[in-house]
Amino acid sequence: MRFTKLHGLGNDFLVASPGGMTDPAAAGDLARRICDRHTGVGADGLIFLTPEKGEPARAGFRIFNADGSEAEISGNGLRCAAAFLAWSGIITSPQVLFRTAAGERPSEILSSRGPLFEVRIGLGAPLLTSKDIPFADGQVHDRILDYPLSVIRRTYPITCVSMGNPHCSLFFDHFPSRDEWRGMGAEIESHPFFPNRTNVEFVRVVGRDEIEVLFWERGVGETLASGTGSAAAAVASILKGLTDRSVKVRTARGSLKVEWLEGREVLQTGPAEVVFSGDYPLA
């Protein structure tokens, strides 16, 4: 199987054609093997793209996490997919509409320099109700804003949204130790209130237009960045009144820009870089 590795701020993906890989169980097993950082190529996820002819340019998008589970969407994955299509020449239009399990999501190549691309994507409007996230504590909530959740024998206020996939944000003046927040991330990911599990963001507000975020991704664990996680953290910051509607999101390897204008979808702008291509034996 021919693949290309790309990353968005260190959040790395392998992009390939699905070929005959239509069975989710087989695709998940392949994702576990190829994403393993010791015995495989190594990545946070495996993306299958199916380019389609016509105007506007479109492509089917499926993504499997490193643990083999299928995710609905990935922000960094979408930017990497757009960069791959442009870099390979498969689609020459700077604009591509991706079909994801969370719905159609637009992308646009803003600039390129060799293997490095700057890409803007649309992530849709955030979903806020407990049903849409989903968040299931036995009650109906219009919003999950500063909800008290017990984690590792302490209670933390959490703010949850869906960007097509579930997210839970916790806010700190100073981040916990790495071991502590990783333990919290693992516990919250599989908390019974999240029937589909959840991604977890640890957020520090720097100013009205800037936040810093640490990421624990569902099905992956600690990651250097997350596209939908950055968007969810920015949306949570806006909902809490801590930032304005245009936010710089600082990650371990650089920054993204997230904009959520009132009544509009969330837009995200950031880098995606081609790393290398190779062949992975399927037999």
C-alpha cells in the first residue's frame, strides 16, 4: 500500500487510497499495525482519501486512530489531506470539499513553500447540547458549561462541545504536571458520562486573543497538537467569556488560528507538511 506521511504541528498522519479496504474492522487492524511507532511506520492516525471528479473538487475522508477506532473527523487530518492532494497534484484546485462522517467540510490552500502548506478549513458550527456531544449524566443540558466532574478523587469544572467529535475542556492558571494531566486525560476519555469516549483539552488562557493547550486525544493518547481540539478549546474559551472570537491557539510545536464569528461556522488556519512517502506491505 502506497502512503504519504504528513503532520500538522507534530500531529502526524498517514494518507492512503482505501483500495479494497472497505471493512472497518480490517481498516482498524491496519491502522493499529501501521501507526505503531516501534513496529510500523508510526503516526497518530491513518487517513483514507477518495478523490472525486467534478466541481467543486471533493474527496471522501475516513480516519482511523492509532488504536484502530474510527473517528468522525480530524482538523489537522483535514489540513494534511488538503496538503497531500495539492502536493501530489491529484486535485489542482486550491479548494476541496471533504466528505467526513461528521458532514462536509471545506478546505483551502492559502500558500505553499515546497512541502509546507498553509491551509484554512471550515469545521462547521459547534454542537453544544448534551445529546449532540454526547454527554450522558442522566439529565438534559442545553450546554455543558463549568459542569463539576469528579476525576482522580477531585472535582473539576469542565466545558464540553462537539466539533463533529466530542471534546471536554478543563481550564488552569498553571498546567498540572505531565503525569497528572495525562492520568486525568486517560480517565476522562473513558468516563461513563461520555458514551462515545471523548477528546480532552487542558487550557491556559494567555490573553483575550490567545490560549495555550495540551491535548489528550481519544484513541491516541497524548498528542503534540489537535485541530478539532484547538477549535474546541477556543470555543470553550469563548463560551466562558475568557477570549474574543478570534483566538491564537498555542500548541507544543506552534500555533493555529481559530475564528468563530457569531452565527457562523468555526474556521481554522494552520500548517500542514509533507514528510515522506513509502510502501507498506499488506500481506
